Amino acid sequence: MELTLRDLNRATLARQLLLRREPLPVLEAVRRVVAIQAQEPASPYIALWNRLDPFDPADLDAAFARGAVVKAGLMRITLHAVDAREYPVFHDAMRSTLRDSRLFDRRFKATGLSIAEADALVPHVIVFASAPRTNSEVEAMLSERLDRAVPVRGVWWALRTFAPLIHAPTGGPWSFGPRPSYLAAPATPAAEEGAASLPILIRRYLEGFGPASAEDFAQFALHRRRTVRDALQTMAGTLTTLTGPGGRELFDVPGAPITGGDTPAPPRLMAMWDSILLAYADRSRIIPAEYRPRVIQRNGDVLPTLLVDGFVAGVWRPVEEGIEAHAFHPLSDDTWDGLAREARSLLGLLAGRGPAPYGGRFARWWRDLPPGGIRILPA
């Protein structure tokens, strides 16, 4: 049987807890969805609000504060919130991508340091970050170790990307403020090196986002496709092979349910950069091709979206009057009513947690949107 696009869409929504909100503890929910995109501090909260009933944001505050959920640079060289117990293997699986993205970049090369010299600095950074450290504090420490002619900012820009560091909570309404603070991460197990940890990450990806192709995982993690295919070969016999649209080869974990494409999908107001929007090479699973340029901006910003019948149908943002929803095509009255109910719930989450997220530099993207159906929710 060949799976349809709607079959894959519903499989993703089911595994990502988006077909119905589940009564799960925060830590279990984070583990179920594998990794939550976390560039914007509010996004993990909105992501879990979309997936849990009930969801108390104080539970996520507490999970960050006690280190049960950690925020760190991982897949796609971006910030994610993950179960702290999974961070060491995830980081080990991603280390080559994280490291190469910086040490072969002209911005690091301009420092004049060799790759070996950069690697030699990592243990010193980790020892220094046994307590939370700001950018300026780490740069000052590096200045004492390096020749004065070396541009320390470029060195630290590289090291903080691939060294095993997490973001320390700094307080505020969303646990993390605009000025990051870094802390040495839980130690990576010596037995788990890249070749061994990558299959673990692939399996976890399939549990949360499958069925998916080798190219899908390569996009999710920004790993080289050849490396991914080699890892999948080592997993032969432990995964199920399926056929997707157009005869594409898909992989999945044995026994994982695949929800039928005719399963109803409720409306949702998805967080900025929600992982389901970025987890596939073929993003039409969630984002219709004609809407992709409106949602994923030229600099990589991914706007908060309206999900209607499981697919992106517009974008939203908080405004003084409520939630401004910009639909890319006409929506039925019932759909608008469903979005209004979601907006009332979301406004309850945002109340008292100000300032409202996704303002500031992101405002320009809404000015650039083409004319469309705009409503203030609730109204």
C-alpha cells in the first residue's frame, strides 16, 4: 500500500500530540515529541499548550529550573528543548554537524586559530561553565588564554555551537531572557560516539515524526545524506520500510500506528518555528507548497501558523486586541469559530506572561504578507 500525503500528515499530527491534547506530564510530553524548537523563549510553552490538556506553564518553568528539560543547540544548528536524559546522545549524534558548521566557516577562519587549537579550548570552556556564564564572561576567560590579536568573539561563536553546553534559565516570563547564559551540559557517555549515537537519534526521530525518508531525517538534523543512509544500513532489520507518495522509500519503527488520512484534525495556533514545519525535506506534508514562501522567510524565520485540517492555512500573531489571524484562503464559519476558541485559550496562557511573544523585529513579516482574510480573535 502506498501512503498518501494525508496519511503522512495525520501520522505526524498523531505522534506530535496534535490530533487531540493529551493529559501527560510535561517531561513525558517533551520526550514523546522528541525535540521542541526553542529559538524564541515562548515557543516551547506554546508548543506544549497545543499538545497537552491540562497544561500549566509553571510545570515547564520547573522542568527547566531543575534541569529535567534542557535548552541547547542541536538539530539544524538551532535551539531545541529536549529531555535532559536524551541530550548527551542527541548532542553526540549532532556534534560533527555542529562542529563543521563553525570550524569550516569563514567567520571562524578569520580568527587565525587552527581547528586543533579550537578543540583544545573546549575542556577549558566546560570547566569554566560549571556555573552559568554569560557571553562576556566566557569571552573574558578566553582572552586570558589567547593572544591579544585573536578576535575572541569569533572563537566563542564557534565553541558555543558545538561544545556540550546548555542554556541556563535566566528567569523572566518564559524562563529564558534575551541575554543567554551557558552551563556545562550533562556529560556525553564515552561509549556513545557519533557512529553509535546517530542511529539512536534516527530511531527517536521516526518515533516522533515518522514515517519518513532518509532525506527527511537529513533535513531534520542537517546531516549529510550519505551519512544518514550509511546509518540506516546499520539499522537494517530493525526498521519497517514503507512506500510514500510517488514511490518514495520511507522508514518507520515497527508497530508504530499510522492514522488514516480521513481522521479529523482540529484547528491549532502553532508556535513560531514549531518542529513539524521543519522536520521534513518534503514540507508539503504540513505546508502547502504555495504557502511556504509566506511562512518560511528569507532569513529562516518561520512564522507562527494557523493549522486547519492538519495543514498550514495562514499565520497569526498577538496584538493588543487579541490574536490577529491572517488566512491564506477562505475559511468556513465553523473553522473561524474553532480558531476563536483556540485563541481564547492561548490568550489565557499569554495573560500575565508578557510581553507578548513574536513582536519586535518579526513585525515586518506581517507587513509583507499579501492581502487576505484577516480577523482579530476572539471578536
